[in-house]
Amino acid sequence: MAVKDILQELCDCDLISFDKIGSGNFYWCFPSEALNKRKVHECKLLQEIESYQNEINEIEKQIEELEPSRIDCKERTDLDAEVKEFEAKLKIIQKESEPYEKMNPDAIHLTEKQSAIALDAANRWTDNIFTVKSWCTKSFGLLPSAFDQNFGITEDFDYLS
């Protein structure tokens, strides 16, 4: 079953090809096929980069065309000065708030979520270890204590709560 699952996953990712001929399933992968897929993908990406570069060039040309018609007036210089002043104040406020970032409710919520995910992962691996231990004791006739000793598992090893 594991081989079947792996083959199905490889087919889904287009890493290998599959065909059913008669009652048999045939899987194959040619190195040239993978190379051709990469080349096609590379060409698409290069075309996308080129289109973005053209768009950037057009926008820069528009900026250059509009720059001479820009009128410097008192109102504009006052607004620019005000923007710079607000940016400076914002930087100061951000520096002052850095020590309190740990108490941010969003950061606390994120930490709680990450802790729950880590707890689930630890318990999943604990379950995997118990499954392997059970399989080894049944298949090879090992004593559970011998398995624990060989793999350095202590007596207090158990699920986290």
C-alpha cells in the first residue's frame, strides 16, 4: 500500500507518468521529459520577468514625463515637510513601543497557536514512537524494556498534556 500511495503522489506531482495497459499499470519517467518541463517553466518565468520589466520601464517613462510639469508651490513644500515630520514621529513611537511588543495581544495569540501546534506535533511523534515500539515487540519478539533501553527511552516518556 505504501508503494501505491507513493506512486500516486508522484503521478499527482507530474514527476512520473502512468498508463494502464490491459490489466497492468505501467509507470515511467524519462530524464528528458523532466528537463523539457523545467525548460518550459523557465521560459514562462522569463517572459513574466520581461513583462514586469517592460511595465516598470513604462511607469518610469511616465514619471519622467510628468516630473517637469510638477509645480513647486508653498502648499506642496509644507505638505512634504509635514509628511517627513510625521514619519520621524512614527519612528520614535515605534522605537518606544518595541519593549511592549511582547505584550501585544496578537503576538500572544500567535504564540498560543504555535504552542498548540507544537504540542500536537510532539504528541503525534510520541504516538509514532509507541507504534514503532509495539510493532518491533510483536515482530521481533523484543521486550518493551529492551526496546526502551536500546533507543534511550526513559520510564517517564509519555504524551504531553
